[in-house]
Amino acid sequence: MDDIKKDNLAPQEKVAGQPAFTPKESDKAQGDLKKDEKKKGGPMVWIFIGGCLFLFIILMVVCVYMLNTEGGARVFEAIGLPLESARIAIRNIVNGIYIFFTIVLVIILLVGGALLASADKDVNMKRKGVYITIFSVVSIMFLAISYIALFPILYNNYSPTGTTQSYAEYISVSPNPPTGSAPYRVFLDATALNQLSPDLFYQWDFGDSSDPGTGIKVSHEYKKPGIFQIKLIVSNAKESKDVETGITVLIHNAAATPIIITDIKQGQAPLEVQFDASTSTDPNGQIIDYLWDFGDTESSSNQAKGAQAIHVFDKPGTYEVVLNIVDENNEKISTKQSILVLSKDAGIIPKIVASPLEGVSPLKVDFNASSSSHSEDNVTLTKFEWDFGDATPVIRSRETAHTFSEEGVYDVTLTITDSENNTKQETLIITVSDKGKSPEAKIVTTPAVLAGKAPFRVELDASSSIDPDGEIVSYKWTFPEGPEETGPKTEYTFTKPGQYPIILEIEDNDGKKGTTSVVAVVNEQGLTPPVAKIDTDPSPAQGLAPLIITFDASKSNDPDGDIISYSWDFGDKSKEVLTTAPTISHKFEKVGIWPVTLTITDNDGLTETADIKIAVTNSTPTAVIIPSKVSGIAPVVINFDASDSSGDITNYSWNFGDGKKDSGMNIKHTFENAGTFKVVLTITDAQRQVSTADVSISIK
């Protein structure tokens, strides 16, 4: 056994061609092999870590850049992720990963420092510690520099990039299109843009050299005509950008209105007439010149300038005085006034007897001029012509009757011609009022809000009810729980909970009736009624017809419950609208002041009302006649052109002064007989507003 052990413990013999190792030498060889493998694998780990870090930073730069470009913002919106949510999410991810890599690199730095401290005389360990320390320090510096570079983009809340961005789809304008006559107000709203990129400051340039506006919503009134581009500058704490709105405002020049006032319109030659145009108006500027043409071609002073002028007409005849006013935009607008100059010895003494001079429509009036006379016995009165001032044909007769079908104030003119062809006019006024208007019933209650705890006492007052064409003769109150009451004032006590309608019926002296009602809400708990509030867009609620107004009752509230319905009465005879939504739009077609009433109801059945008035206006039409000629030899055809008339005109009515009439914008008329004819044009617009113009035609 000992021999065997000795043999086993003896050094191994070397085999030819092969090295023989002792156990220690073998262990050392294996250790060197493992070190070589670690040397090969170590750099790969660092390359992998550095590559991941580099790719992460590149990815973060791309994502953050997408947040700050229009295309990137649209990508996030397309996948259903709001821009601000995407910004916050990416910001948190970037910060988290930066913190993670920083912690890892600090740990690696500590490991490298530990290796350097424990290496002592181990060169390999010392070298490894140096490598690890340098890598971690460089990586930390790289992280810090990249984060500093990303920080302004990462925390920039401003979405549009570049010098100018087009965000027209996010900006609304009302009215749309923004086109009208000065003065003209537009309303601008960038709420949608603010939702896309909040926390911005808005400054509006209206393009007319006025002070800029600020805020998400603004309005601006353009006082002068022109084409204006609206610009928007948005900014945050770091920068400002120009945003293209795509909004062009076109403001027309509102026509000036020339007005002629004279101290006299007819008289014997020589006739001095004082003309005054100082009451002429220009809604969006000033009148810079007044040009007069007196139609007196034989006078050396036929023309004049200035707001006031005086002219002497030396010869008998009918003169068409033309006033041209010139506004700041060098636009010329004209009007005319007829002056009748009689011979010195005309001697016509007109006398009109008319009955009645006023009344309700339809009003029949009898006219008689038989008492008219002449100062000279050998001169007779040969012609009597009645113009009733309501665009009806002229009547030739000493006596006549005429029915005025519509309300208004009418100038009835009688023109008398004598046997020497002298003429004289006399005018009287007929006033026609509208008949048959129903009385308007109104109830004032105490308390103002008809809601309370039983027993609930209510005072009712109808004395504010009105009758436009008479007087109220009776009041009748109807209650659901008791007998009827009469008189303008009464009171009632409700003893049981419930909702009770109170009906008022009034009757006027024409037998016409008007009704209204209120509802009393009686409960046992003494609940608090809701509070009604109305906002409008545009504000103030006014503009030209047709006018669309958006009403918003979202600021209404109920202190102890919920509002369940909104009832809208627009005051323009349209159907009352009941809805559960707080906002509604309505189109006012006609001119007027329309009282809009909102009634809200809460879940306890309590109601409250709020009122607002809507002003719908319309520009007055202006009639203009342009004849192809003003004189000729019978028979003669003359063209009459009314295309320069302004307004929303629906009807052109012509009276040629020879017993014939016609309608249309451009008319041809043949004058068969000699004489002086006063051609009258009457235009009517969509709102039934009327304007007239006339011209004198002399036919030989």
C-alpha cells in the first residue's frame, strides 16, 4: 500500500511531445483563461450600455420635438392623445429614465472608485477601476449636457413652431363672413387654440392701426371702410409667435344721407330761397363738401358750395335743385328738391276742405277744392290735381274722395292751374293710425318670485297693462281654487301645496281682449327658487336684420337642486322653445326691439325668469332717379333709371304725372302730351321702409 501511495504521489513523467503540469500550474492556467474571457466580454457590456443610453436620448429628442411641431401635434391628436397629456407623459418618462441612468452611473462610479482604492499593487484591477471611473464620469456628463439641451423643449408649453403658423381652423369670427358697412363690430374667439396649447397670452392686431386687443375672446368695431387682415400674436414666458388667422374683414363705405331743408318751396318770382344741408349725415366719417346746382341755367349763380346757400329764381317755372355731398372717401351722393316759382300775377287762391283730417285705417277722406278762386275775374281755374302722398295715381277733379289703407302721416298736395297756365300748390296733412290693436296684459306680483310655503299669500297688480289705441275697461282674474276677481289689483292666498296658474284677461273699449298668466308654486318645505341669468353672443345683443343671436343660460343656478328645463320666449311672435340645454340660437328676421324672456324650472317645480332686449336695425333706403333727358317734344320716350337707389329694395313704383304708372328698376315711358310732369319714384325695402325721389320733365 505504501508503495502504491508513493507511486501516486510521485511526479508525473512527461510524455513525449506533451507538457506535463503540476496541479498548481493547472489551476493557474485555468485562471488565466477566465481572465482572458472576461477581458473579451467586459468592453461589450460597456458598449451595450452606452448604445442603449445613446438610443434613449435620440428617441427622447424625437418625441419631445414632435410635441413642439404642428405635424407632431397632429399625430398625437390622431391617436386620441391630447397634446398636453402627451407632453406631461413624455416629460415624466424622460425625467424617470434620466434619473434611472444617473443612479446606475453613480453606482458604477462608486464601484470604479472602490476598485481603485483596493487595487493596491494589482495593475489589472487598477486599470479596470480607471476604465469604469472614466466611463461613468463621461456618461454622467453626457447625460447632464443632453438634459440641459432638452430642457427648454421639454418644458415649453407653446405648441406652434416657426416664425408664423397657420391655425385659422382654431379661430372663429362672428359674423361670418365679416363683411358690412362701417361702423361694424366683429367678435373673435381663440378658445379652440387655447385648448390645443394652454397658458398662452393673446394679442390681436385688427389691421386698422387701432390699439391691439388682448384675451382669448375679443371684439372690435371698425369705424372706416377698407380691407383689414386680422393678426394674432401668442406668447408664453419664453417666446412669442405670429399665428395666421386667415380672417379678412371687408368694411364697405356706408352711404351718407343728403338732406335739403328750405324756408320756402314755392312763391312768386323773383323768389329767394334759403337752402340748408347741415343736417346731412355720414355714419362713418365726415362730409367734406356740399355742391349745389339750382337748375336755373339762365342764372350766372346757378351753382354754389357750402352747407348753406341762397338763390334767387327770377323766372316762373319748376326748378330741380340738386345737392351733391362728398364724403371722406370721395364718394358723391345726391338728392333733389323741387322749387315752384309762380308768375307775379298768378292770382290763384287755393282752398281745400277735407274731412276727416285724422282717424284709424282704413280712413276715407272727402276732399273739395270748389271754394278755390282767382284774383282776376277774366282768368279761370282750369285744372285741379290731387296727389295723396301714398304712391297712388294723381286724381284730376275739383271734388274727390280717397281711402288711406295704411297708417302713416300723408302730405296731400293740390295743384291748381289757371287759363294762363299758371299753377299754385296747397298742402294739408292727413294722419292715419292703425286700428284694432289688442291690449297687452301685464302682471306684477308681490313677491316677485311666486314660490313659497303654504299658506302662501300673493298680491297681483295689472295696472301696468296697456292699450295702444284706446283704454282698458275691464280686468278679470281666474284662480284654480276660488272665484273670479275683477279690478286692476287683487290678492289671493294658497293654502295647499301645488302649482297654480293665475290667469288675467283684460278688455279694451274696442272690445278686443288680451291675456297673460303666471304660475304660483306652493310647497311645504319652503324651497329656494333657482336664479336665472342670460348671456348673449354677440354682446351687446344688437345688429342688422337678419340677426342671429346665441343665448347662454349656463350661469343660471339652483341653490338647493338642479335646473331641469329652459323655456325661451323670443318676443318676435315665434314659437316658444322648451329645452333641457342652457344654450340656444335664434334668428330675428325683422327690425325692432325684441324682449326675450327665459324661464327656468328646477327639480322642485320652482321657476324664475330673466329678460333681455334684442335691438335689430336696418338702414333706410334712398331713392335716386336718373332720367335719360328732362325735356323734349311730344311724343317723346324717356328712360328712367333707379339702379343707383340704395337699400334692400323689394319694389320700385313709378308715377309719371300724366295719369300713368309703372313698376321696375329701369323703365321707359312715352309722354304723349305737352306739359310739365313731375315723375315720382317710390321704393320700398324688405322692412316696408319707404323712400321717394322725383324729377320734373318738360314736354313741348
